[in-house]
Amino acid sequence: AGSFQDAGVIQCAYNLNFPLHVVPASSAQCPAWSAFSLSSPAVVLEAIKQAEDRADALVLRLYEAHGSTVVAWLQTSLPIKEAMLCDLLERPAAQGCLPLEPQGLRLSFTPFRVLSILLVLRQ
């Protein structure tokens, strides 16, 4: 019912095309943990990879999927030293560094915009 955004079509499509796989483990209780979270369902974290030229960095690719203008907060439990926008070749963008704020990284999206972010980890 409602629009595709209200119905959660994008999340359902990811669940169908990339189902979770159950892996046997010990019966010991483990706390829940997530490396990344986003404050907006309109933004999709599509890929996470190690940077090509830096062993101490990750590249994240995100996109706005609802056709809206939105500000989303990206939160991570990883120890981030520095964050910056980068291009597809992982070169830092002209806008420079993204400020690390207590609530995470503030990311601004226009409709269907793709962002690449270089995260440098503390050692």
C-alpha cells in the first residue's frame, strides 16, 4: 500500500536478492554488533571495500534511492581518524574532509545521488 518508498520496496528487493545465510556457531551469547547504520531509509549503503592505495582506509559507496533530497547521518563503531568525500578513483574531492560529529557523519543527498566516502581508520 502507498508509494514504493512507504512500502519498503528497495529493502524487500535487497532481502530477496541477497538473503542472509545462517552459519553454525557456538552456543555462547554474543552481543549484537553493526559496523554501520544510517538514519534515513532513503539512503542505501551499497558497498564497503578496502581502499586501493591505503591499507588503513575503507571506501563506502552510498546512494539516495527514493528520489528525494535528504540529510542522513552515517554512524559507525569503527575507529575513524578522518573521513572525506572521494571520486570513483578514490581521490579526495575538492570539498575536503567531512567533520566527525558525535552523531556520526552528516551526508547530504539530492535525488539518486551517489557518494563515495574514504574513511581512514585509527591504528
